[in-house]
Amino acid sequence: MDIKEIKPDDILDCVGLACPMPIFKASNRIKELTPGQILEVQSDDDGIVKDMPAWCRLTGNEFLGLVKENGEYHAYVRKK
């Protein structure tokens, strides 16, 4: 699946927040989703590039990928 074709079920805007807040907020938000749903996390913090895949490995959620557009990262995570 092309990452640009992913349709998130929920979008979390973390632009302007520094590490570890995007991961902290994603951890709380994904609890509201049902298994299989996709969360898009938007961030302008470079830390998300390494932090989001690492967080997914720790939690068992599926890291679907990340794109950078106009200085913002869009990370996609499928709830386990």
C-alpha cells in the first residue's frame, strides 16, 4: 500500500510540540481507537522519525510509515 493512499481513522495534531509529547499524546489517543484503526500523527519534531517506530515496537502497534511534507511529518500507526 502506498503511504499516500492511507486513510486514517483519526488525526492527532502535535505540530509545535517537542519530544516526547507527540509519542505521549499518540499513546493516549490510540487507546480511544478500536483494533485495526489507523492513527495519523502530525509533527514538526524530527524526533518522531525514530521515536514512532520504536514506540510501535514496544507497544505492538503497527508502524505503517512516515512522510514529510512542507516541514511536517505524518506518521501512520495501526492499532494492534
